[in-house]
Amino acid sequence: MTPPEFSVRRATVEDLGGLKQLWERARLQVLDLEKRLTEFQLAVTPDGDLLGAIGLQIVGKEGQIHSE
């Protein structure tokens, strides 16, 4: 069995630089998304390189994607 090429984890403050670059390239509102940092799940390589991110807002038993 081969090891996974990436893993998914919750964003931390250390990820903010890479996320800002993704958000700017996608022409998203960086200042608004920065406030929602912990809502993001990241796909990262085993070396820690950021591949992509998705923002999920959970309210009660419901959730919605707000950024990808």
C-alpha cells in the first residue's frame, strides 16, 4: 500500500501566509477570510506544502462551504 500523497487538516496561524497567497490568486477578500482562519481545512503534502483549502462554516447541525 502506498502512502497518501496529501493529508487534510485544520488551518493554523502558521498557514496564514500560504492561505493569503491562495486567496489573492483567487481574488477573494483576504481581510474577511483572515478572520475565519480556523474554518479552513487544508490539503497539504507530507512535506507541508499547501495544495488547496476549503472554508467550512458549521452552525448547529448544518454546514456550508463559504470559500474554496
